[in-house]
Amino acid sequence: MLFIGDDWAEDHHDVEVQDSSGRRLAAARLPEGVEGIAKLHALIARHGGVDLEPGQVAVGIETDRGPWVQALIAAGYRVYAVNPRQAARFKERYATSGAKSDKGDAHALADMVRIDGGQLRPVAGDSEAAQAVRVVARAHQTLIWERTRTFQRLRSTLREYFPGALSAYAGLELTSTDALELLIKAPTPEQATRLTKPQITAVLARHRRHHRDQKAAAIQAALREPQLGVAAPVAAAYGAAAIAHARLLIALNEQIQVLEEQVGAHFRAHPDAEIYLSMPGIGEIIGARVLAEFGDDPTRYTSAKARKNYAGTSPITRASGKIHSVQARYVRNNRLADALQRQAFCSLQTSPGARRYYDKQRARDLDYNPALRQLGNRLVGILHGCLKTRTLYDEATAWSHHATLTTAA
């Protein structure tokens, strides 16, 4: 066996090669790209000999994506994506002073895969279809998060000089493109009072709003309500800032819609899509996010418990002395946790079994979020069973055990 620690940076990799006894065989700084990966292969061949199989090479690196990682996997090496939090704790055994170097990090990663390889999770062997879903699903969600941040900046700006706009456009939602176009057309309180009903109606009609005459009248009346203002030059400056935020939000809306179509197309093309869509509370977007974060490697999760632990829906136990507590997991994949919570919430409206299970948790005096997390944990277990047996979700089968227990009680 050869054990390699790979401390990566944007343009280079510091690597260390060890044998099974922990003896350092080589250390080098390799460039990123084809040249660097070729030099790594040559380094492994030099120290591994002609009889070394690719599966006898274990690589520890603090990332699970990118062309470099894919090249390592394609070569047949066992690649471990080490969580930076785990790596930081492991490095503390060498020094508690906080000293750090790239060579030292590569040495620690090599030691880690050699000593604790059995405790680490190899990079999942996801299919190309699953990788494609992950790319577009994460990009789509990131743009939504960016839209939320940009909207908060716009809202904060409006509160400082034009709070009436927040109430006037509340019925449209200020993140909607038609509300943003109206704000661009009249970004200051003085300009907003001069907006006519036909002008407002034209914008609403272009975006196919229902009951636009009534909405236009309500918006016009709200914009003409008396309100505290600021000096005209200051209002004009604020207006320019608001327009910049509004134009950015419009662009984000357009790209979110484009990516949403891509998410749906890639997700529907995946062979597991039918199973995911059969689950309660899952549509194309939520299904794509869950599939993206779980992956589709059939050997990755050895049991439903392993999948639940990765999802972060199962609780953790803290026991020390006389103290014993069961707590929620907060160190987890936040993208997956968000998608599963949304699924659990939506399933309450479509699945009688999920509703009964949730009500049972609430009857135990659990608050809303813990009860929803318990439901999400149960749904992850059901999803694991469906994927393992390659069967679609069935309401009666999924909740039969729970229904039996409820009847017996």
C-alpha cells in the first residue's frame, strides 16, 4: 500500500507519499492540471513498483470535486475526501501551537488515511448523470440564496428613504420582476407619486398578473400615501442604489428560471428520478437537490441509518458522567438538510401517514422543528428502502408499521 496526503491549493498540490509503516518515501509540490497529475502518477510508479495495483493507493484530500479528484478516481486510486474539520482535529496531535505549513498538512493527511482510513468515507462513485444533477441543482440553489441576500440589501435601502415602497409592492412580492420594474421606473417617493394607473397596469399586464386593474389602483394609492422623506439629492442617491439592486435582482430572476429548466431536464433524465418523484413532498426541484447531495452510488450507504446520519436528520447522543442528552445534528450538509425539511413540510399535505406521524411527534410535546425533523428522518429511511429495492413509494407499505403501533396503542 501507498498512502498519499494531498494538500491542494488553486494552482498547486503539496503531496507526501508514505509506505505502510509510515516512512516518508517522497514529498513534492506539483502544479495543477495535466502536468501535475502526470508527475503524481510517475511518483507513485517510482515508489510502488510494477506490481502495485491502483486500488493499493490511498489518497487523502480535503475536497470531493474538481478535475484533479476526478482524475485520481479515474486512475483507480482510493480517494478519501477528508472533512477539513476532521483534518484540523487530527493535526492537533502534532502540535497545539497552531503552527501550519502546506508540507505539514500533506504529511498529516497521509498519516490520516494510513492510520484512520477505516473511519473515513471514500469519495462516492456517483454516475455522470448524478454529477450533472449536482452541478445544476447547487448552482440553482446558490442563485436563490444570492437573490435573498440582494433582496435584503434592497429592502434595507428602501427602509432608509422610501419605506412606502415596501408596503405598496407587498402584494406583488418585491422580488418579482414586475415590482422591480415599477421600482426602477419610479425609484424615489416623489417620482412614485407621479406614476399613473395605466403605467402600472401596463407593467402588470406584461407579466400576466390577474386582477391587474384592482392591483394597479391599490399600488397607486399606497404610493401616494403621505410619508416621511429625505432631501431630494439624498433621495436621488438612494434611488440610484435601489435601481442597481433591482436590476441585479431581475438578472438573478432570469438566470434562476433558466437553471430551473436545466435542473428539471437533468433530473428527469436520471434513472432514479421516478423513485424520488414517487415520494411524498418531492417535486422536481426538491428531488434534484436530494439526489444531488445523496448521490447515486449504490454502495455508499450500507444501511438506512448510515443514510440518515449523512443527512443529519438522526439525532446524536452526548453522554458524560451523569449527563446524558439526545440532540439534533447541526454539523451536516446544509443543502441536503434544507431540501429534506422542505420535503417533510410538503408531505404533510399529501401523505396521511406522514401527517399522522408528525401529529404523534407533536403529541409528545415536541416543537414544530423537532417534529418536522423526526418526520424527515423517517422519510429518509423510506427513501433508502425504495432505492435499495428499486420500488416506488407506496403509502400503505411505508406507514404500515406505524399504523399497527398506533392501532395497538
